[in-house]
Amino acid sequence: MEDGELSLAVATIGFFDGVHCGHRFLIEQVCREAKGRELSSMLVTFTEHPRMVMRTGYQPRLLSTFDEKCRLLADTGVDVCVALPFTRELATLSARDFMQQVLRDRLHVRVLVIGYDHRFGHNRAEGFDDYVRYAKELGMEVVRAEACRLEEMHVSSSAVRALLEEGKVDVATRCLGYNYSLCGRVATGQQIGRTLGFPTANLQVCDGWKLVPADGVYAVRVHVGDHTYKGMLNIGCRPTIDDDVHRTIEVHLLQFDGDLYGEHLRIEFVRRIRGEQKFSSREELARQLQLDAEIASE
């Protein structure tokens, strides 16, 4: 959509990594404000993580790829989503200049909905009271958003990342509102799983910035084309087999018999079954895998 085609809007700004329940709670407020004022609802986000531009060598741990984020935002019911390239030039704008040059003049934002502790602009030096003052000077309005809390926990992207890094994928699901997932291609592995009675597909994650949950064994759902299978997935260094220093992601599909090499998989995390363990023998590992499979099948 060209800038000239945009109508007056109620908007909010954010990177929206993961588009979790907190984001959707904020977006619902934007949509209500827009409907009440008979304006369009708008989300302003960025194609790159701002820290990747501002900090050389910064490696984000993202909850969603850009395409995944766009799909999730499209399901929120917002009228317009604008994805701005985050450049060094954009980063040098003060909050007031960003509000004037980008939000008001370019995107025709008349009302900005923002959390009290959310900061934007050069060095994030200004705060909510400053934004309110600038808005009055620019003929805009700033509305303070309500915070989203889930079971007394503040829902944020960083909180979800911490949960996934602890393997608490079920709690992360409640914060996200959906099962966390990884996408990738199946690559050739060492085929050790076949010797244990549990052939696995070795997943190469498509996006290197996507966060991989904690090491361990998980009950998962595996999407292959139009089909979905129950499965169990292992993340780790396979201490019983070769104690490799490199992490692998290997998934076994329950009630599946076929060739997956080269296939594109999407894997949803349902629950962590256990942490990664080193067993005394391959036979002991095989017995544990059988127990894991029974739990995953439930």
C-alpha cells in the first residue's frame, strides 16, 4: 500500500516478536480505539530487529521469523500493518521527529496507543510523558495501553524466551496463545536411531536466528505437507551415542513409515518429557525411548 492511500489511523509500534498474548491484548485495544473513533487500526513494526542494526555482531534469539510474524499479525484483525526497514538513519531520529516525520506525516497516525514503559526514538531517551507532550504539539494524541498479565506473570517476548530456554514449552504456549514451532528441512544424519528402533529425521532449522528450546526430549506435532503426525523430538548432543559438542534436532514420527529426506517440516512443541540424559548402554537408551514414545503418543 502506498503512503498516500493510508487513511487516518490509531496505531501502536513494536517489533512484535512471537505475537504473544501481550501483543494481541495491545492490538485489541488499538482496534477498539480505532472503532470508537471511526479511524483505521494500524500496527507499525520493523523488518529487522533494531539491535541487529545498532550493535555489530548482535545475534537475536527470535520467537518468529519475519514471515511467521506477518502471518500472525494478519490474524489479529488489524486494518493495516506497516513494516519499516530499521536503518541507522531511522535510529537517529528522536522520538519527536519519529512521531512527526514517520507516524504523523507519512503514515497519518492521529492516535498512538503505547504502554507506559515502552520507549522508542534515538537512544530510547524519552518516556511516556514526553510522548504525550510531543503529541499535543503535533496535533496527535497518545493513549496509555493497559498491561497484560497472565496468572500474575507479565507477558513479554523476553519472558517467553526465558521459558523456552528452560524447556517450559507448555507455559510458553499459554503466553503465546499457540504452540511454539520450528521449521526446517530434513538432512541426512548418522541413522543411529534406526538401530534403536526409532528412526529419526535430522532437522536443519531454516532461520538461524530462531530460538531453539532447551536440550531434552519433547512431545511434538509434526506437519509434513498436508499431514500431521504425533512425534517425539530430541534436542542435544546425544551423550549416550557420541557425546558430540554440536547440538542436533532429531524427531521421530509415531505411526509413520516413509522417507523424509529433503522434506520441509514444521514442528510444534507440546510438552517437555524429560531432560537429556546419558545412559549406561544403548539398550537402556532404547528402553527409555520406548517409554518416551508412549508418553508422546498420549
